[in-house]
Amino acid sequence: MDIKVLKAIKKSLPDVIVQRCLVHIQRMCLLWLTRFPKYDAGVELRRLVLLLLQIKTENDRLYWTKEIEHWYGRHKHYLQQKSYNEKTGRYWYTHKLLRRSYFTIKRALPNMFHYLSNPKIPHTTNGIEGFFSHLKNHLDLHRGLTLEHRINFIKWYVYLSNDK
């Protein structure tokens, strides 16, 4: 989730609980880590990412977060490695997709496990996305709408859908 979106939510609704979708976090990380990582750091992080949806209790969460911390401790220097391009004179992180995966998890951690203490909070947004799939289908039919008209379409669609 975009940091700007989270800040806007916190500003307008300071008491709301934000639950990050574990499926989306997992999918993003698995995409960046690839199916067969070349190096041990990627293999280990991929294994931890695959365990994410199996976290059902507070003990599971504690174990998993400790494993992530230990992983980072073992591979911190590896993640900080930089490469240099002599033509451009620029540096970049050598293992940028591995870094991206880890830091996505690290930034999401405060909002990943609210569902453990509140059974009304789902751990994924799959149900919500299914609920809004009809809206997405209608928007697809009207692809040529300007941003302003798309926003108005959504407002009217939600308004008329809830008029019961």
C-alpha cells in the first residue's frame, strides 16, 4: 500500500485499523524473489514469505517475525552490497529485488497481523476484491472516461448500489 495512502487514512481516520493484505505482500515478494533464487539469502527469504499465510496464532507471528529478524541479521551486509557502473559513475544496490522484498515486509509489519487479535478482520482482501469485481467490470466497459468522470462513475455506482 502506498505510504501516501496510509498517511491520508491515518490523518482522516486516526483510530482506524489498517490490515495489510498478506496475499498481496506474499505475491509481490515472490515475484521479486523469483521461483528459483540463485543465492541462499533469496532461498531463505522465499521460504519465510511462503510461510506468511500459515500464521494463525500470536505464537506463529512471534516465531515468523523473529525468523525475519534473524534472516536480516545474517544477510544485512549482503543486502548493502553496491555495484558501480564505470560509464555512468553511478552506484546501485546489487541485490535490489531481494532488498525490495525485505523492506516491503519490514514496512508492512506494523499492519500485517491485526487479524490475530480481531476475528472480524480478514487477513486478505480477496473477499473485498470479489465484492468489487462487478464495479471493475463496469469500469472496463467505460475505459475512455476521464479521471473526473471515472471518479463520478464510482460515486454514483456505489450510491445506487446501496440504495435499498
